[in-house]
Amino acid sequence: MKQLLFIVLFFTLTDLLAQVEISGTISDVKGNPIPGTNIYFAGTYEGTTSGADGEYLLKTNLTGIQNLIVSYIGYTNFEHEVDLSKVPITIDVLLVEETNEIDGIVITAGSFEASDTKKAVLLTPMDIATTPSAQGDIYGALAALPGTQKVGESGKIFVRGGESYETKTYIDGMMVQSPYFSNMPDVPTRGRFSPLLFSGTIFSTGGYSAEYGQALSSVVALNTNDIETKDKTSISLMTVGVNAAHVECWDNTSLAITGEYINSTFHNLIFKQEVEWFRAPVIADGTLMFRQKIGKNGMLKSFGVYNYNSMRMNYENFELNQMENINLINNNIYLNTTYEDLLSQKWMLESGIAYNFDREDVDIDTTKLVTNKTTQLARIAFTNFTSKNVLLKMGMNFSSFQYGQHIRMEDMYNLTFNNNQFSAFLESEITVSKKIAARVGGRAEFNSLLKEVTFMPRLSAAYKTGSHSQISIAYGIFYQRPEDDYLKINPGLISEKSYHYILNYQYQHNLRTFRIEAYLKEYSNLIKFNDQYSGNPDDYSNSGNGNARGIDLFWRDKRTFKDTDYWISYSFINSKRNYKDYPILATPHFVSAHNLSLVYKRFFTAINTYVGATYSYASGRPYHDPNTQNFMNGKTKSYNDISLGITYLTSVFKKEAILHLMVNNILGFENVYGYRYRSAPDEIGAFESKAIRPPVQRQAVFLISILL
């Protein structure tokens, strides 16, 4: 649930309290300073960037010998071992230009990347973890980027006219079956995974690589952390629960264990709820991350998460004019093991297996639904470094999915199906010159349940228009099998299909980024039906279609104002669909024509305080009013939200500590997500309506974390 917050800031913010300082100047071989250079310690979050004069100051509380890396696009990386016990430390670096470096031009169409190690990225994992409106949720942070929609009653991410199911999540190259917690009607959910588990995030709003499939609109690709560098233990106490984490390190090995318990009972007593809770939401989970370096270049990663959440509410089914006692219990297990190695100077291996089990028990009065979903995955991929200008990547994936839903009403119903999917991809990245790069590839998939083979070409390219700017284009065909709720009734459906066309311009220099992107999406084979609760397979077909077109803008500035970082994202979209039970082509209920996010962050050194604020705006969303003749002609009022986060770095009992306060909708905007109508008219022939509102208008969460 969105009102449940878990964010452990030690692993990203303790560098602000660091004791060791490294300083110096970054310049090229001609002695010219290089501003905006990335300086960081390998395998950690600790880093900084050089200023306009090329000078830098890196503070750290790491100890021992660490590997310092200096990187900037178009230049060869500089690596140097530093003994942090010998202070003061001054390191001046001369970077050598790499004329054929493939990273000199980066294809950016449709893609936002968050990483610790690449200079060209627009966000870092710390950005994701500290965006106030996100409340420590990966998807909440991505919703502050252009191309996304504000769909507050869901909590999931909606991208460029696509429903939430059209965005798929990958961890270390393998798809996650259930990335969100289960949720109740009109109560938003959140992602299962903490952003601090990952060192890199790619958020593709379209035109993504042939490496990824089964997503009509978007891909969120998460890469887990590498080996930890030092032992550390922390405990966090919150107004909604408790969290504890421990990292143990050995030579070439690390083990990280995290556990948390969240209970919003006390929180719900303080903040008035629109929902009548019989049992307040509860979350309990544990995470284990094992890392082992094998040989000179091999890396074995094992990642496991167990999630449990439960809640019970008295839900007003407004359409049927009745109250329903709904009880939800959800158990989820995700296991992921990968192995990567450099086989030779020309070949790199990536391989992995994953397992995901999700069980959802829902009781609605006397009706009981038990839904089990199980996925097993295997992946292998090879990268061939043909030359400095040509990179060839190929791979295969196999997944086996089992679905079973048992419904107990007056009678018993069992709805089951299995699907095995085999996929293969081939893709080449070519640097034609210092100004031109291209990525050409394709993907093929076979689904045993649908009995179909699909082929998906992908093409993208970039042209450098200047030292700090470029134009990118992308095109691709994308398939995704229908949702489980349709396949369990009619397994004879075929995959839904979309086409992506993207044109992108990006300027990035001196810690400032400007980006504008235009796109067109066309849909076919969308699911159509007359009654979504029909049990007749013939009532479901692939006769739906749709489109989406728009423009996304992004501006980020970390230079103009002292110790200040801010970004602005704006999206305009025009999207229409004729799908589900729509009688005509119309704008879907989750689409707002205009979306705006303003994110501000500043660290006040004098008081050791980090302040962040987010303003979110979305124009009204359409809804269908049965009291009028036209379809989807109603429109909600605009959505507004201001969220605030304050983090104070201090000490408690001589231990480093963080005090963190986060408040959302601080001004108490009365947002409305849509309206529900009675299924039958009253005595004068009118359909009564009720607004869909947030479960809580305003809320605040306080956290104290102590590094033991």
C-alpha cells in the first residue's frame, strides 16, 4: 500500500557523514578541465562529480584499500587503488580520449537509465530512493518521469497509454511474475522490492531492446548490487513498523540479510481513513543476497525474497448497493541465481535461473477465491565483442508458467492452464563513426498455450549533433500474451500486439540535461468482451485496437543553484482504445492528457539535513456517466499533490543515525480518481454516483535508523 513506507537510507547517505576526503582535479591531456566527470568507488554508492573547473572532493567512510574509478563518456576509464588509511589523499587524473569508445554515443530513445557507474544516465539509485512522492517505492519514483500517468487508486505504473500490465519488470535479465503486492479495490499497492537492492535501473518507455519481451508498453530492468565492501548492521524504527539489516563480508564474498515488519494499525488511528478496516494492512518480508566472485572475472549472485501481506476491510460495493467483507492474504516467493563470466577477450557469458510463486487468498463474504501462480525461468546469453565498433548479443530464454484458480460459491469452480514459452533474440550494436551508432535485432517467441510463433524486429539509432547533444530514433514490434483472467476462460486467444515509433533529442552537459521525445504507438489484437465476468469463452476475442501519441519533456539541473538538484518532467498524450467492453474508440479512464512532476532536493551542510519536495499534477481523467448519452464524456477535476521529505543526519548513543520524516499531500488536496455508478437507476431513472478517492487524504511517516 502506498501509505506503507520502508526506506533505509544508510547505504546511500552515510557518505555525507564521511571522515576521509579525497580531492584533486580531472583534466584531459591538453590540461583542459573536464566538468561532470563521475568519480566513485567500485561496487559502492560512494561517489561524486567534478565541478566546472574540473576539481572534485569525495568524502567517504569506507576503510582499507578501495578501487577508485574515474569515468566520462568518450574517455578511457581511469582506475586506481587507494589506501584510505593514509590521509590526506590528493589524486589528479588525466583522462585520455577514446576515439572509438562505443559509449561515446548512447542510444537514448525511449530509455531512462539509473546507474552508479555510467556518466550518461539521468537518475541514480539514490534518486529513486529519496524522491518524496515515491515513499521508497521504485515504481513511485519512476512515476515522476515523463511518459507515466497518475493513477492513484492503483499504485502501479501506467506508461504512454498502456495499462499497468503492459509494463514488465526484469531482475538481472529475468522477468518477475508478480512485482507488486496484492491490493484491495481502490487501495493502491506498491512494489515488492526496495530500490536499495539494485545498483542500476533501466526504465524503457518504449522501443526497448530485443533482449526483453512480453511487454506491450514498457520495461523496468533492475540489476542487483555486486559484492558489498564492508560489514554493517542497521536497525530502523518507524511509526508503521521495524526493519533490520546486516551485511557480512569475506574475501570475494558477501552476504546481506534484511527483515521487516510493517503494521499500519497505529498509523490508521492517527490519519482518518476513507476505508473501514477490520484488520489494518500488514507486511512481513525477508531478503537474502549472496555474492561470490569466482576466478578472475566470474560473479555468482543469489537473490531471494519472501513477502507476506494481509488485510481485511468492509468494502462498499456501490454498483450493487451492498457492503462486502473482504479478507486478503498474499504469500510470494522470488528466487534468482545468476552467473556471469568473461570467457575470453571476445566473449562474455550471462546465465541464470529464477523461481516465482504467488498465492492469493481472497474471501468476499461467503465466496472464497484461491489463486496460485508459479513461474520457472532459465536464461543464457552471450556477448561477442567483435571489435571496438561492433558488439553482438544473443540469447535464449525458457519459462514455464502454471495458473490455478479455485472459486467456492454455491458450487466449486477450478480454472487452470499451463504455458511454456521459448524465446530467442539476436541483436547487434554498431558504432558506425564517432557520430553514428545503431542497434539492430529481433526476437522470436513460441507460446505453447496460444500455439503461436511471433517475430519482433527492433531497430534504434543515434546521431551526435554536437559535443553534448544527439538525436535518437527507435522502432519495434511487441507482443504480449493476454492477461490470466482472460486465458483462464478462453485459452484460444492470441497475443496482443503493439508498434512503437520514437524520435528523441537529448542535450547533456555540465550537470544539466534537456530531453524531448515524440512517440506513436499503435495497438491491435486487444481483448474485447461484452461482460468481463462472463464464463463463456466465445464472449472474449482479439478484435480490439487503439493508439497513443504524445510528447515527453525532461529537464534536470544540478549546477545552477548551490547544493541543489531539481528536475521537471512533463508529458502530453492523446490516446484512444476500443477494447474490453468499450462500444467505440475512446480515451481510457486511466489517461490524463497532461502530466507534470517537479522534484527538488537540497542538502544543507550546516545542519546536516537533506530536504526533498515533489509537486505532481495531472489533468482530469475521463469516466463514463450512464446518465448521459455519450460514452466516456465525463472528466474528473485535476490531480494535485505536494509531498515533502526531510532527513536529518545525527548520532544516537554515539552511533550514526538518520531521522527521516515524509509527508504526502501536505496541503490536503481533495483528489478524485473517478466515479462509480449504481448498476440500476433509482425511482426517477437516474444512476446515483460515488467518487473514488484516496484511502487517506494526508499522511506522514517518521523513521529513525541507527547504524550499529
